Amino acid sequence: MKVVVMVKRVADPNVNIRVKEDGSGVDLENVKMAINPFCEIAVEEAIQLKDKGQAKEVVAVSVGGKDSEDQLRTALAVGADRGILVEAERDLEPLAVSKLIAKVLEEENPDLVILGKQAIDSENSQVGQMVAALMGFSQGTFASELTLKDGEVEVTREVDSGLQTLSLKLPAIITADLRLNEPRYASLPNIMKAKRKPITTVSAEDMSVDITPRIQTLQVEAPTDRKAGKILSSVKELVEKLRTHEELI
Amino acid sequence: MKSHVKAVVVGGGIFGVSSLYHLAKEGWDDIALIEKGELTSGTTWHAAGLCPLFTGNESFAHLHHYGVKLYQSLEEETGVPTGWHGCGGIRLARDENELNWHKYFADVANRVGYEMRILTPEQIKELNPHVELHGCVGGSYSPDEGHVDPNMATNSLAAGARKLGAEIYRNTFVKGFEQLSSGEWKVMTDKGDITCEHLVLATGFFSKQVGRWLDLDVPFVNVVHQYLVTEASPVTDLSEKELPVLRDPASCSYVRQEQKGLLGGPYEPDSLQTIYDDKDVEWTFDFDLLEPDLERVEPWLEKMVERFPAFGEVGIKKVISGFIAHTPDLSPIVGPAPDHKNLWLAGGSAIGISQGPGCGKYLAQWMVHGSVERCANFLDPRRFGSIYDSEWVRERTVEVTCDMYNQHPPGYTYKSGRPLIKTDIYDNQKNKGAVFEDVLGWERPKWFSRDGEGEKPSWSKNNSFESVKQECLAVRNSAGLTDLSAFSKYMVSGEDASDWLNGIFANRMPEKIGGMCLAHMLTDDGYFLAEMTITKLEDNRFILIGPSSARYRDLDLLSKSARHHDGVEVTDVTTSYGCLALCGPNSRQILSQITNHPLDNASFPWLSSRNITIKGVQVIALRVSYAGELGWELHIPIEGMGAVYDALYEAGGDLGLLDFGTYALNSLRMEKGYWAYGTELTVEMTPLEAGVNRFIDLNKPDFVGKRALEERKAKGVEQKLVYMEIDVEHLDVIGGESIYQDGEVIGVITSGAYAHYSKKTLAFGYVQVNEYKSDQPIQVRMLGDNFSASILTGPVYDPSNTKLKS
């Protein structure tokens, strides 16, 4: 079985995010970048399938700038077999990314595609679903458990009302939720070995896909600073404050 | 926010907070720290927290030891833990020469007051069974060292400072400074202005841009350092003693335990990255990191894993890549800023968590009391100056950082950014095999490698021995010529010049034109601050000649003092003059061939100065000789250096004239029993300990330090300078060796040399007066062994100065 797993390069979730002075976007110069945490979970799931002998090949795919190779290497370091970089300008919209991924999937013909449920930079949560639609694959989003059965994949999803278990026909798209697994860390020798694993680069422009932007960014602003809290002496005082000062109740 | 305080510290990293804490400790409670973000948010928060005790020399040993002691005791005082882990540390040695470095330093460490032992590979394995010891002959172990949590340590210091009354204003952005006519500083912030008497900049990697607001060129380079943290490793066991920190010069890296995981960081020896040396760091770079780049450090990581295989067997949890402000000599910059009154700098440490406490203490002493408990020249911001442009600063900083894990035996010199100042005779000297050292930009010959091999630095006698012998014998038997152009030179003029000099120097200034003296500036407490040869050139005009490396520091001392005297002008003429010292019995005969000026004792006596002409060049000639021979120091306008050098050789070729360097000069002065400024005379000693009373004129109405000296004289001294012969053949004196008597350390060697003419190993040292028994034998510890030594009562060579006066 062949598994394709998607990885996205995002600003490291542990560093402060700065908005550019002109409000045109987020300033990523000299900012530590990382693999999107949900993609990390997706990669881990694919590797676990390989560890169990259920997947034969794990292909990591990223759509993004040349630098995204670093995140592909991270996936290779924990066990992915090869990488494909669809090199494109950084700010592609979800639909454009989905179309590019679909193109890759047409070539690769995987049995299973695993993505993160969303990326922590733009928080769209759209690509998995769109790719499923474009490819006509069955989809199981926000997966917290995944079991492969003969020609099918059983997915447990975390939904508002509880847990939902779906049985999907392969090929299928899975998007990983936080509790699907706990991603492993690559060891230093494996990080170094990953440098020698193959990464194929294709240019987004050569893929005959319309990636023209459809959304216009008007202004990017940092959230307003949170006001300092107050420590009150009693519940009574709290209720009173809520009534009189904050008019919340 | 207060509107007025005694001192403001800008920057809330380990240096700023430590400075604040120690200022409070030294007695200033009306002080404040301003931090634009949260405490530690620049470099401190991502530091690895190491507190090593294997350092380069005694000064650093004291500095680091203080930090280790403070981190262990601070919680008791402040109530906030520092996260101290006293796991000890091992440093590996790759060969016997490197192990000699460990032996040398173990002696220093033990004298400073902490344990350091030399280990065999087997003993290393016992302390850390997980280390592979290929290519290692042994190493050393300091059981008292360890690491702290940088965040907790900083907050503990902050809590201590607050307890003593200091205020900390976080999230307050400094916008600029203004020095008011009162001399006070106005610090402008986004929360209002605050006025203070003293201003401390502890601004870390922002220092270059903050310095620019004050027209201050801070020689910092922001260097990228990466370290890796693993997930839990089977080799760690929290119920057992933590693994000692491992430092491995072969992989240029350290590895320590971090909770259940491991933490390791390489200092790349040839792919070091610096950032932001051409543009400013964004003010918003706060609790921020850079993207790791392991590829750059891969060769060293591979070696690190070979050394400590367990590191490669578990996953890497995180890679920290951040930047740290480094300096061109890897020593922090702490102390008074040049040219500005009451402006102080603190920062630039590659191992700031370790050095922060000691640097904060020294800075606080300097600010509050005007002096530091130990010689702090190695921290003084004024050891750098305008001779170094930003390109030089970057080049040299990169070189010293890359070289951080290597030993630097006596004779080692850095290579980058050289030659900076090149006189007309440089190429000539180079062709003759000169091996140079760079002293504040000048290239000064150490010796002449006549077979062209160059110097092979070593902890024992090195390959310069035979050449230096030849040079010494030439000076004693015929004549020698050495290039001392690196001397710092200042012209002092004005009608108050003589009075002013008499007020700041302890010796009496010459009254006659052509008169000269050796004179010292002392601190208020009577300690040596500076040494200069002062010559009266004409009425109201003196030339001051001082040590090379103190050029900017001494200029700053002179200028700041002269500011209050309208009738005095001080000009730095260091680069306007070169200096050649001609000495030896044939020197008069040589000089007489190229100048018409009479050179006989009546016309040009010892310890006098004359303006003479050589080949049309006006030269200030001083009849002095540090080698202890008939001789002249010729101070030559820089453009005339080539002509005078050639003329001397033309005249001296048949009279045995030979180039010599500072190694021979050191050997010759030791034979003559002449002390050196910087080793025997330091700010830790007064003229009473050093016994240089003949250059201190207590009959003068007043001079800085006079009263303290008189009081001290009445009380008696605790240490005294001794001159000795050591019974050793294969080793050279380095300086910093312990002096033993009855198995106890009673003193320390300051400097020494093998005296080639007298065939003796000679040294100076200080001994504790109450411990030293003059009737008992003493020993000197050299590279782990004790050698017997005997105190000498007078110079080995020409005690009656007949040669000098001949």
C-alpha cells in the first residue's frame, strides 16, 4: 500500500508572530519555521502504518517555497521514503494547493492520503476536504483513530456530539486530529540520513493548474494586547464587578 | 515609574539583572532596570545554562567560580531557586600538549579555590561510562561546576535586587538618552522619562544599535549558536547522580544531561554564522529564535555522536538556534564606556549565564567604589578602540569563536585581520623571519625564525629557543635592535601640563628639558592604574610612553582627567611614531655613525632625552634600555621608520647588530630584575607590595593615591614581590604558577623567562608575607610538577648598572 502524506512549512508555534509594519502580512524574516504540528501527526500515522507492515511506501509531499524542503526532510528523518516538493510562491490559497496536490495524486496513485486537519498559520481546514472532492476519494476528517482493514479504512472522528466511526473505501483522504497519535522525534543519525533520501521538485507553474489568487488581503493586524487581569478578594466582589463594571451578567 | 534614581540599567538579561542585583548589594538601593519586554527575553532565555570552571586563566577562574558559588546560595537569600545542577564537568584532551594545558590550569583552579583533577581515560570512563575515548589521552574533571536554569537564575537575581530596593520596569521601551548639563543621564521611555546619575547598557544583541544613539561603537558581533535537546535517554537516570557535562575539543561541543534527556551543542570551527552585522535587529525580536541549520554543523554533530553514541540513539526534541553577542577576544565587555562620563557597558559574553554574576559584581564595584577587587582589564571596554573597524571586529570575533574549544598555548596568536598597522620595516622584518604578535593593531616581532619555520606554540619550551638565545647574546655581546613601535604615545601640552601630571602621577615630573622619569598613575586607594615613561620635550610639552595594549584605556584616563584642566591638552600620537630600541655594548658606536649628536655620557647621560637627527629624520632619543645595556629608544616619526632602520643596519652590520624580539627582551629584562607592567604591576598591587618605592615621590605635596599609600605604609603589606631562580630546564615560566612552601600555596608567579646569558630560569612572583619563611625552601608548580626555587636578592645581571651607564 502506498501512503501519501502532506506537510506544510509554518512559523514555529513556539515563537512570537510579528505582523509586518505595512500590514501586508506576517513577517517571516529570520523567524524559526517548523512543520505544521497537525502534519507531524499525519506523518507519524503514515510511519506507524509502515512500521506495522501495512504501508509499503510513504511519500511526503509539500506545496510551498524552496525552503519547504526542510520540512520534507523532517518527514524523511522520521521515516518517510521520499519527498515531492511542488515549488510555488508561498501564499497559495487552499483551492490552488488542493488542485496541485490532486495533480500529484493522479501521478502517484496512492491508496491512502493523510493530511493535518488544518495548518496553524492560516487555520483554514480546507485542503483535505477539497482534495477529496477533486479526486473523488472518500474522506474522513479530524481523525483520532485509524484502522486499516481489507480495502477499507476505519476512522474514528471527534465531532461535537462525541465520536463518530466511519468506514471508508480506499483510496481515501484522512485528516489528522490532535489525538490521533504522538509524533516521534527523529534521531540525529536519521536526521543526517534524511539528507540522502530523494526529493523530487516540480514547479507549480508547470502543472497546468490555475492557481490565480481569488482572495484579496486587505489588512493583517496583530491581535490587541490582552489587558492585565485583576485579583479579587471574594466571589461576592467578582459577581458585583461582573454586574457593575463589565456588565456581563 | 520613578522620575529620578541613582542608576538605571537598560536590559533585563542575565547581565543587566546581575548588574542591578550587585549594585544593590554594593549599597545603591535607589536604582532601576528597564526592559523592553520580559526579563531574559533576548539571549538569556535560550541559553544552555552552562557554568564551566575550566577557564583560560586566573581572572576567568575567579569570575566563573563566583557565579557557581552564587547560584548555589542565591535561593537562600532571595527565596527563588536558580535551578542549579552541580553535576561536575569533564574536558577531554587529545594529546599530551593539550593535557599540559589542563595541568597548568588545574594548578590555577586549585589556588583560586576549587577542585580540578587530571584524569586518565579509565577514570573518565568511571565518571561517564557512555563516552567513547578514541583520540584522547585523558582530561580533567571539575566536580564543582554545573548548570542552572537561565530563567530561574535571572529571576532569582531580580528577586534579590527587588528585596534590596531596586525597581524593575518591564515592557518599557527606551527610546533614547540625553546627557544633561548636570552630567546626569535622561533616559527617555515610552512610559516617561527617568533621570539618573549612572547609566548601564546591558542591551545584549541590541548593543550596536543602542550604542549608536550615543556615538559609541560597541565591538559586538551577533553570533549564531545552536544546541540540540533529545527526548528521554536510557543513559540518564534521575535517581542517580547527573552525568557530568562533557566538553570535547575534537567535536568542539558540549553534552550534558537535561532532565531525562541530553543536551548538546557544537561550536562550529569553520562554518560559523554571524547575523545582523550589517543591519539592526528588529526591536520586536523577543523570546525569538532562528531557524535551525543542522547541515552547517553536521561534521561536528557526527563527531559528537561518535564521542557520545547515546546522543544519536534517541529522538531530537528541539533544536535551539539563537544569537549571542560575542566580542573579538571572547571576553565580555564590562566597565566604563570610553569618552562618556558615568556611562557603563555590560555584555558580550559567550557564556553569559556563567559570567553574568561575576561581571555584575565587578561592574557594581567599579561604579560604586571606583575600582574592582581584581584586575578587570580583561573586561574593560577600553581595550578596544577606533583602530578596529567593523570588518576587523567581525573577522576576529568569528576566528576566536571558532577556536573556542582549542587550547591556546603560550606563543599562540590569532591570524585574522592582520596586519592592521604596517610600518615601513614590516616586510623587511618578515623577510628576516620575524614571528609577529599583534598588539592593538601593531605587528610586533616576538622573535626571528631564521630558518623560516615559524613558531610552534607549546606549553613547554618551544622552537624559538635557539633563535632567542642568539638574539639575547647579540644584545649582551654586541648590539641588538627591536621594534617597539606598538608603545602607546601621548603628547601632553599646555601651561598647566607639569602641575597636572604631578597631580595624577606618583613620581616627580622632570623639570629640565630632556629630563625623564618612569611614573605611575595610582587609584585613590593607591593601586597601580598605569605606567608611563614621561619625557619633557620642551617647556610645557611632554611625551608619555605607555604600554601598547593600554592605549585607549590610558587615553581615556588622561582625557577624562584633563577635561577639568583648561591649560592641558592630551593628544594620542601612537600611530604617528614608531620606536626602535637599540641596545648592547656597540650601540653607541653604531648610532654615532648616523647622527651628529654627541652621544658621550656627559652630553647624553643615562635617563635623559635628546632630539637627534638620523638621515634627515628628527628622532626623539631616550637613553634607556629595558634590556639593561647601553642603549637608546628611538621614537621616530612613522614615515621615517624605513630610513632609520636601514641606516642603523648600514652602520651596525659589521658591529654584530641583530634584530631581536619581545621574547629576547623579556629574557633580558628578567636577568636585570626589571618588573613588567601588567604582570608584576597590576591594579591588584600598590607600589609597596611591588617594592617600586623609588618611583613614588611621597615628598610631593599631593598626587592621586598618596594618602592611601601613606596609610598603607604604616599598616604594612600582606604580599610582596620576590625575584627567584627556578631549577627547571625543559619548561618555560608562563605566569600563573603557584609558589609552594611546606606543601602549602604561599604565592603566585607573575612572569618569568629563561635567561639565556646567565643560563637560569628566572621568575617574579608575589608571596604572602605572613606565610613565607625566608629560611625555608620554596617550590614552583609547573605543569603538575614542583620544582625547587631560590629567592634572589638582586639582579642576576649587572646589579650596579655599569652597563647602562657605560
